[in-house]
Amino acid sequence: MADRAATCAGCGCGCDDIEVAVGAEALERVTGTCPLGDAWFAERTADPPPAARVDGREVDVAEAVDVAAAILSEARFPLVCGLTATDCEGQRAAVALAEAIGAVIDPVGPTDAGAAAAAAQAFGLSTATFGDVRDRAEVAVAWRADPATTHPRLLPRLRLDRAGRAAGAHPARTLVVIDAERTETAEEADVFIALPPERDFEALWALRALVRDIPIDRDPTAGLPLDAFGELAGRLRACSYGAMLYGSGLAATADGYVNVLGLLALVRDLAVTAHVVALPLRGDGNARGAEDVLAWQTGYPSAVSFARGHPRAQPGEFSAVDVLERGDADAALIVGFDALGQLPPRAADHVRRIPTIVVGPGATETAAVARVAFGTAASGVYREATVHRMDGVPVPLQAPLTSSRAGDRDVLAAIAARIAGEEGS
């Protein structure tokens, strides 16, 4: 039995200090993971689904590629979605395929509505790496985020847990949590501010006014904890380095776009007196990579259409959920994502009505009913690849085991090549 280095992509932390013990071509032991990491490795080493299926029957991969290529070539409004749980190489292949077939492509995960990426592109983003926050932050605000639950290793890694704040480079650093109710992270915090989620927008604008010493009309802000926000404004203005950590609870709502715009505007306002950064906390292992790859390849981080032969982006119109709920898509390529288990009911119902192609290593509900399903070799276990941590740092995935199966990138490239061959003949 040999010990090898590994990287976990069970959440956006991208922990690269994991050790695995390999014996008899299996992972005998995994060390250094949290419960999310344990589940991630368990899912990727479980008994795999068939390498290729068409209409529920097992076929060889070449036949499945032919059927998938035919479905996508014949579609008038194909959709490519998922992407947040596959590697950057697979994401790049998905973008190339979407461009080739004139599809709409959108990263979508269980809690991602694209608001954070769209707001960051519209307004600009002052961000930082984990190391910057760990070594420099004097004040950290977790707004509608509970990293103690969603990213169990993040607070200790950033020295924002109680032990880390006491022993870190800045023993006087403060952790503030803003949420609807006390969470596990709030139990670790110095300050907890209770705030209903429907009042995020008002609260952010009130905090901006407090930071800028603008008088606030008390009537429209009735019910907001203005005294607590006044203290927070003072802490942020007085610090030399602050960090705003915001979760999907702020972004994945009907007002998510303007909420994130408000938070980014607050960060800009604070730049007059302090260096403050904003870091969105992503749940899926490579959600940040999906946005980065899409922006690199198309100029936009989400909701991109190639229908006119060039990339156009319009969140809402071209977002995967909206495209499916309107019934626009007549075929879907779903990569590394269990659409039926995680999409809203109306969008999931439309997925059931159209021919779908699923690419991924897991045996999901969506793969079970797909017209074509590919069971691929999981990156991070059987394939070397790259993911982006949620702070934007690329992290290599190791491959402690081997597999003869194709990876996500290989399958997507084969479908694209088959379509190109059909068009050239």
C-alpha cells in the first residue's frame, strides 16, 4: 500500500493537502478530508455506471458518440449546462462544442443563479487569495454564508475560527456573521447580526450610507439593526484590510443580482479608507473554474448564446434554468450535473421531455433517464486535471488511480469531432 498526494474538489476550497493510501487499485484510506471531501471521494470511487448507454441499453462508446452527435446536430436550440463539477479541461471542451453547434451554454449548479458572476463583470471585483485573507484580514464579514457547514475547512484555513483568530497574525481580528438565524459560523463569530433575507438590499444600501456618513431616513429603514450596522461600518472603516465573504443565500434569489451589486458597491466605497475584498463562497468544486473558462473563451462568465455564430450573453434570457422553464431548448447536453435532482421543478420537467445527453462519472437520476449517457473516468481520482479554487487560484487534481475509461474532456471532444466530420462530408 502506497501513500500519495491528492486534491479534493468536494467544495470550492480545493484542498490540496490530502493524502490517500492506494492498494490493489483502490483507495484504502483518505486522510485530511472533511465530511464533504469524504463524500466526494466515495462518489468518485463507487461502482461506476456503464461507459456508454443509449435509450437505457449498454453500447460501445463510439456508437453513443454517433447518437449524441446526431441529436445535437439536429437540434435547433441546444443547451449545454452543468459544468461546475467537471474539470477546466472538460469545461473548455464543452465551450468549443457549444460554439460548434450554436448552443446556449451556462454553468449551473444546485445553488448558482449566475448573479455573482454577472454582477462582478458589470461592476468589477476587488478580490484576494485565501493566503491574503488568512494573513492580512482584520475584519471578516460572512454575509448570508455559513462556511462552517458548507466549507468545513475554510474558517481554520483562513484562521477565522476562534482558535485561529486568537493565535493568528492578527489576534484582534473580528468575524461578523449576518444571517437570518444563528448558524454554526455564527457560533464561531464575535458578532452576529440577525437580518431577514428579503432585506439584504436595504441593509447593504443603509450600510453604504453609514460608511459614507450620509444621514439615513429612519422610516424606510425601520426594522433594520442600524445600531449594529453602525458599529460594523466603524470597524470596516477603521481596519487596514477587510474581507466580505458572501454565500449563495445572497446571490441565488430573485434579487441576487442587485444584492451582489450592492455588496460590491460597498467594497468600492470602503476603498477610500481601507482595503476590503469580496470573496463569493462557491459550493460546487469547480464553479469558479466554469465561470473563468467561459469568460476566457467567450468574454462572458455565464448565460452565453452562440446561436448567431458569435457569443452573446444575457443572464435571464440565456440562463439554463430560464431556457428550460420557457421550453426553448429542444436538446440538452448536461455535464457533471444531476439536473433532475437539482433544477427547479418546471426546468426539470422540460429536461424529461427533450432528448438529453449526460456526461459524468456518477450514476445520477438524470443519467438514468437520458437518451445518451456516458460514464466517464473521474478527474481527481482517475484523471489528472485542473480546477479553480473559489478564490480563482488554479489547483492541479492528481490521479492516484488509473482507468481505461475516457474522461469528460475526451467524450466531449469526440462528439465535437464527429459533428465536424458530418459537416465536412
